[in-house]
Amino acid sequence: MSSSPYDDDSKTLKYSRSRSPAVVVFSVFKSKVLYFVVLFLIGIAFIGAQMLAFTSSAYTPDFSKLSNVQFFDLAHYDGSANGWQYEERVLFCVPLRDAAAHLPMFFGHMKNLTYPHNLIDLAFLVSDSSDDTMGALKKHLKEIQNDPDTTKRFGEIEIFEKDFGQVIGQGFSDRHGFAAQGPRRKLMARARNWLWTVAIKPYHSHVYWRDADVETVPPTILEDLMHHDKDVIVPNVWRPLPDWLGNQQPYDLNSWQESDGGLQLADTLDEDACIVEGYVEYQTWRPHLAYLRDPYGDPEVEMELDGIGGVSILTKAKVFRTGGHFPAFSFEKHAETEAFGKLSKRMGYSVIGLPHYVIWHIYEPSSDDLKHMEWMALEEIRQKEEAKIKKVYDKVWNKAFEDVQEHWNLEKSKFLKNTDMSNLRHIQVDWSGVDDWNLDDKQQNKKLADFNP
């Protein structure tokens, strides 16, 4: 007899003939259920093995047969602490406005960057400029991209030109005047959002924002910020000052921790208002990153922040990919970079500042500084004229008495001897009878008038 499964079933039926029909049906059902259970378990094991294989190795669809198709697994572009070792690309964003005078200094810093230049993609936004910012930018880019040393050349470079109707001047007092802060911050936020949205690519792991008017910055700035492995991180920003103004000063007051005073102030403001730091109109009593600097402190020390400044920001690209942006409206009573810091924290990202790691912004004189410098220049001219006149008078004075000095030295002893009282003899004067009156007899009989003062 054949030993097929069907034969086994027939045996079961044969051996069960003495049983009741219900028992026979149950036995057949039990055998079928066991069979399907085994098949189900085998299927589960097979699927689990396939999932394990998928998780243990990256899944990359094969698009080789489709032209002009690229596949990006964004999990590979989250950004790491040692991005330069894993060839992670950095999108270097630079907003420019009337910046022609600053570009030589800016590209001097760019040439010295130690992060691999081929992994840095540059994105410039030229807007609302009245000088030749665009022409100067093209000139410097052509020069650096034609450098004989190919390691100095950068990756992809994009230049965007778009005006946003910015009517506030570029002078220090114009840009930092209190009345201009709200509208200016919102327009700057629009410009920043416009730049990163058109420039970011799927293969960018980090986004770095830098102002063009930074005077002193370490060549290792990207590595120094990146190795902290934070989602958003900023350095401390100071600026040099003339000696008559104190030599140096905190510059960027937009990096701060929230305070009870700030929250209470926000509750009293209109919905569209924007708090700006460093102005007497808004007393927030917040701890500022700039004021916590110790010149001898550890540059690795970190400080949690709520608001951040925009001079130098390193951000992981995933912050923008997941919805982060620079609010061009009042978000929790802030806008632009300060609101970006608050928004990033609200999204669960880390926002960090380095109080003892400092870069230096250029010195821009305010209107009061310019007036004082004008007074100092006029005072310097006045002192020079006074010194010149004094020199003439000194010469004339010495000349006028030059011919008689020798004669005077000989004659002055004769003139001064009469003032010497030591050799004078004592003269005796007899003053007796000085009060006696020589009156004749007729006059002596007369009485003098009474006089009693």
C-alpha cells in the first residue's frame, strides 16, 4: 500500500469507523488545522527572515534600467558628529545685501576653511542691493573656482537674486534702530526661507548660515560646531571696538534662554508684536549667551538656548526637512532666527550655544559713534594748531630774551642788592614832643572845640 498522506488519512478513517460520525469529523478537522498551523508558522518564519535581512542591509531599489532617475535614502543624510569623515555635504547659505565691501574678507575666510571644500555647496541670495554685490561675488567665485590648488575649489555653487522690498538702510543705526526691528526681522525671515528652500538638496546633511561681515573666525568653524552633534548650534559673537569705546563688546544678543520676565512681557504684547533683545523698550531679564563669555573658559562648554542669532548657525538638514523654518510672522512674539530657535525646540530638537567659543563681527560705528569720532577729529586738529602756535611763541620768547640774558646775569645782583635788608644800619629817631603844640599866649587862652567821635 502506498504511504502517501492520503493513505494516512484513510487509515485514520479506517481506525475511526468504530467511532461516532461526530468523532470522525472532528479528527479530520483536527488534522487539517494542524497542517495549516504548521504552514502558517513556516510562512511567519520566512517573512521574519526576510525582514531581518532587510534591516541588516540597506534597501536600494534598482533604477539602473531607468535613465535620469536618482534614489536617495534620507536616513543616510541625518548628519553626524564627524561629517567630514563620512563625506557629508554641507549647504553653506549666505544672504547678501550691499556686501561688495565685505566679500574680500569673506572669501579670505572661505579659502582657509579646513572642512573639505568639495563637500561644501555654496548658495548665495543677493537682494535689495544698491552696490555691485553681484559683480564682486562673480569675480571672487571665478577666482576661487579657478585656483590651481583643486582642494580650494568648492562643490556646487548657486546664486539667486531676488528683492524683498527692504527699504531700511544698511547703516548700523538704521539696521539696529528699535522701530525697524519688527519689519526688518520678518523680511529677513522671508529671504532666509526663500534661500534654503530653493537650495537644499536631498544629499545635504548639514546647513550652515553665515553673515558676510564676520571679521575673525576659526578655519575649523564647521568641525568645531559639528562635533557637538546637536541639531542647532551657534557660537558666541562679539565685536572689537576702538580703545575710547572700551576695546570690545558683546554683539549678538539674540542668543538667549527664556525667562519669566520674557514670558510675562510676551503676554502683554499684541499678537503681531516681536520682542527684540538689547532695547530698553523690552525688558526681558533673559540670560544672554554673549554676556556669559569667559575669555579663559572652556570652548567646549554648552548652554541650552531658546532664541538664537543669525550670524553663524549650523543646523542639521533634517530640521528643515521636517518642517523647521524661519517664521516670517510673530511666533511666540518673535520672528526670524529667534523664532527659529523657539520653533526648533518646540519640534523636539536640541538648540545649543557655546558661551566661550567666540567669533568676531566687524565694528560698525553708530550715529553717536560717528558724531564722537567727528568731534575727536576736530579736537585733534585743534590740538595740532595749538601745539604749532605754542612752538612759535616758545621760539619768539626765547629769541626775545636771548641777547640780554648774559647782561642780565651780570646786572641783576646790582639791582637786587637794594632789596637785601641785612646790611642796613639802625637809625634812632627822637619822637619826644611830637605831640606838643607851639601856641602863643593869645591862642593858649582859647579852648578847643570838643571832639568826641
